[in-house]
Amino acid sequence: MQQLQSGEWRAGELIPSEMELASRFKVSQGTVRKAIDELAAENLVVRRQGKGTFVATHQEARSQFRFLRLKPDVGEAHYPDNVIIEAKRLRAPADIARQLDIKTGDSVVFMKRIQSFDGAPTILEELWLPGQLFKGLSVERMLQYKGPMYALLETEFGMQMIRAVENIRAVAADRQASELLKIAAGTPLLSVNRLSFTYGDKPVEVRRSLYVTNGHHYENALN
């Protein structure tokens, strides 16, 4: 974990073999294997048959759905199309600052976007990121980027989201949500508030999402 947190082994890179790690840390290969098994169970590393163990990355297709739990009722899951409707830097409101463990009024990066599946607006979400950690994240870069946001943060800032805590409740669509999602006001929506963490249990993103569940459902595997 210390090597992952320090960036010695970066996302997508092959980590040393079990034999090399056993020699480095002066433990048995069995102990190393158990440690790697635990990291794999937490989705921090990925074992590939015949190739070795790699640091998990949000660039992989399998990882894109780790944090996107909205699945179609029929057919295969696929990543939505993104349209950013607002992106800017502003001062952190008190509730956002508290969750990100920064001071009220500190700089934050804010983005609002709509995600659509097969042309149908399905997710309306707001993202808040600590401005200090993402100094080089410009509004122009956010507006031109079309892929998964976690992949962008990992690739360009070395910031990997490794876990998240979500609060989920049912709400009714207000006027703004109904207009943006093209649904009737009062339509039932799933409200998902997420706080994402990187290594060292450091909070680095607040995400507030509204999901339209006509044709989709929220799937969560409980282990």
C-alpha cells in the first residue's frame, strides 16, 4: 500500500513478482501472495494469467463500471455519452468543504453534466474536486474531455479513486432536473451522493447524482 500511495507503482504498471517482493520485504512468498490477494479483493491490483499482477487502472473497460452502478434492465452495460453544461472554479461551500476536508472558501473545481444512454438523458450530476489537488485542470480541458472522469484524473494528475461511500434516497424531480433530463416534474428519481477517496483515505471528490430509472436499475454486489 505504501508503494502504491507513493506512486512507485503507477496505475496500469506491472508490479514486481512475488519472489522479488518476498526478497525485498524479507517474508515468505506465501505471505506476499496473501497480501496481493487482499489488494486484488479491494480492486487495487489486477492479476492477469501468465502476465503477472498490475496496478488497477480506470482506463480498463472492466473498471469503468466499478463506480457506475446504473445498469440497463435489458442488454449489456455500456458507458454513457457526456454533455458538460457547466464547469468552473469557485469557493467551496461549507458542506462541500467539510466532506473534502478543506476550509470553507477554498478553491474547488465544479462541474455539472448530463449523461445519456442511447440518446436518452439518464444521469444529472454535479462533481466537486479540491482545487489545490487539481491546479492544472482547466475548464477547457473538462469541456473537451468525453471519457470517464476518473480516467482523466488518474492519467493527468496521478489521482486514483480507490473507494467511495454513497448515500442513496428516492426524490422527486424538481423543475431544473425535469428540464435537463427531459422528464415530467415530480418524476421519481434516485438521488446518489458519493464521497470518493484515494490512497491514505483522503477524500478527493464529492459527486451528487440524479438517476432516471425508467429502463435502468442500481446494481450493487454485496460480498
